[in-house]
Amino acid sequence: MNNPCIPFGLLLLVASAFDLTSGCPVAARPHDHLKQPAEWFHAPAGRERFANLLSHQDKDGCWPKNLDTTAKAYAGKRDTLRGTFDNSATVHELRLLARAFRVTGKGRYEEAFLEGVSCIFKAQYANGGWPQSPRASGYAQHITFNDDTMVGLMTLLREIYGEKDYNFVPGETRQQAREAFDRGVQCILDCQIEVDGRLTAWCAQHDRKTLEPCGARSYEHPSISGGESAGILCLLMSLDEPTDEIRRSVRAGVAWYGESTITGLRAERKDGNRTIVPDPAAPPLWARFYEIDTNRPIFSGRDGVIKYALSEIEAERRNGYAWYVSSGKRVEAAWSRWKWK
């Protein structure tokens, strides 16, 4: 597979150790155990970890987020569990269960894995997008690129249909994974934001019916995302033999990143306060959100009022959210190696 973002799966795992909205480490992940030796999966410690993981799988087949689901068994009723795809939840558990089944051959691991994959299939919209979680409500119903949710699901599906490690998966399921992935690619292309006749990039969320850019929380407005668009472009640039439509999409997205680069400014935190200071030697930055019509960086507090300077929003949101990102560097690196340009 031609993959200019190599190792893309690993990149997603590393990125998921941090919450993109805050830039802070999140709870331990089940994928921490992926590199355990085979003996561990048979040992009491490994069996206990997997019993814990299975106890957190909800009735839809998913797992909760921001939680090491292998650390401690869930003591409540399964009906009260609410799994999600957000923050790489479910994706990590499924990768770990797949390895556990390959090593041990235990049917309950395979069964839980297939139940989780089935949940991913069922949650996909007819247009190819995914919500933040099954049974979603409110803004979680939107097609969710936020925090690489949809990119993470698609990356797993590609592994399932394309990698030997998943040969245990029934052929029909692997074909379903391929078809779901392809629908996801088409959804990505259909969601790309066009401004004055030119394709740009993507919003963190798009309406599940109209595909228009959508807001989420009060400070997350319909906009062009300098964060989430990077993962989308890297995924597109990892495709073998992309169509002309995909190539057009990539070129437009890369051009948008080039035009949206912020130079001469450095983001720093002093005494717990996040500020932006002039620095001609600072590495390039990108805003998390750009106004769609003007392409100006935008910021917002919990009052939902759009501002054009980080200093104009309240300290709680200014310091509790990643308003500037370095995601464009991933795009630049992938583009420099992309064989189809």
C-alpha cells in the first residue's frame, strides 16, 4: 500500500493519547497492551485485563471513551453503558481483541470483535458518514471528523479488509469493511467545503443530511478546521490509485493549508495563561477554526460569540482548548511524498 503518512495507524495511536481539544494527555488506552508478548495473553494478568475489557462493551458493541477499559471491570448493568467512537474509543478495543484472538484462539474474543465491527457498520449513514456514537443525539448525530473519529474508523476498516492479521474475519465481513470504507471516502469528497467555486478543506462536523458544515458546542462554530482536515488529507493521500476526484480534493486541501499558514507568531503558556506572541523565528501554526467566507482564524467563548483574537475570549476557554495546532506539518510531510501529485 502506498502510504505517505507511514506509519498512519501508529500516528493515530500516538495522537489519540492527547485530547485535541485541550492538548492534554487522556486516560490510558487498551492499545497500550498491543505490544505485549504472546505469553501475556495467556497469563492470568492478561486474562483479567480482557475480562475487564469485555465487561465494558455495551449492548450495541461499543466501548466508552477516555477510559482504560482493561484496568477494572464494569460493575453496573450493561444496559447503562454508552459506547462511542469519539476519542478513538471502540477502535482501540477492537484492535486489541483481534490480536488476543489471533494469539489465544478464544471464541469470546472473536465474538466481541465481530459484534463491535457490526456496530460500526450499522452506525454508518447511507451517505458514508459516521456519527460520534451509535444512538447519538444532538450535535453527536453530525458526521463527525472531530478528533479524527471518522478517519479512525475508516483506518480500522481498511486494516480489516486489507491486512493479513485480520484473515480470521469472515470474507463477507471483510468485503463489508471494504464497501463501508469506500462509502466513507465518497462522503469525505462530498463534504469538502467549497468557497467561491474553490474547494478548501473540511469542518469538524457536517450535517448528516445536507452535508453542510455544522457547529457543535457553543464555542465550536461551522468553520474550516485546521485540525481535523489534516487527518482527512493524510487518509486520502494514503489511498492506492486515487481517482481524479480524490486527486483534485487532495490538491485543493493542500493548497488551502498553504494559504492558511500562520507565521511570525508563537503560542505559549505563561503562568497558566495561553497567549500568542510575535516571533519571526516561530514555526508555522494553523488555527483550529477558520471562518468559512473570509478564512480568518476565529475564536469563541462559551457565550458563542465569534472573536478574531484569542485574547478576546474568557480565560477558561482560552486556556482549556487547543485554538492553534501544528497539524499542517503532517499535511506538508505527506504531500512531499505523495506519488500522485
